Amino acid sequence: MEERFYREQELARLPDFLPAATYNLAHTLLARAGKCLFVPIRSMQYMAVLDADEFIFVDSQNKAWIELAWQHFRPQARSALDERVPFEQVHYLPQATETMKRLPGEFHKALQLLAERNKSDTHATILTLHHKARPEDEPR
């Protein structure tokens, strides 16, 4: 299935930092998912779409239009894995400034929920293998 997203003209580009826990969890889930990861942020009625280059955020009312994006993550700028990661917020719609007030916290909660669901989806099944005697193995 292919999804298409569109951007308006860039309204603002702001430096920011993402907490290490959020960055690390997002990239762990993305690595498991493959090229792209969809993260529903139900509390805000938003969808985050993550790939190796950026995280985009779309409102459920405006599904095809990117409201804001987080780009240019620089994890190499940190000296430890538990340090925050610098990135840039890119605003495409006027309401992006207001959205950013809640988005980082709600995004992290959505990632945690997705990680918990993934844990419960991975269950092991033990199979019993029975050795079937070949004719040449049977006693005579």
C-alpha cells in the first residue's frame, strides 16, 4: 500500500532537541518495521510517519497534508546514548506551533504503546517433533 503526503510552503524552521528515550525508541521501532513506521497518536488524532530521514505529522482531519516535520536529526552530536538529540522542526501549516505544545509528550506515549503491543504480539510456540522411523531403521 502506498501513501502520499503533500507539503505547503515552509513557514518556519526551528532548532529543537528530542529526548534520548523518544529518539532511541522511535529508531528501534523503525528498525524493526523496515523502511517506514506509522505511529497513531490517538490522543491528538494525529498520525506520525517515520522514515530514516524525517518524522512527519499529519492531522486526521487533513490526512494528506503534512502539518509539521522533524528533520536533520544529529545523534552524532551527543556524547552518550542517554543525551537528547538535536533536530529541526519544520512547520508547514499555521497550527503547527500550537500542535508542538503537546506533540513531543503524546508522541512518546504513542511510541511506548506501540512497543508494548509489539511485545505482546511476539509469542513463542513450542512444537513437538516426532521422529518417524524410516523402513531401514525398523528392527527386523
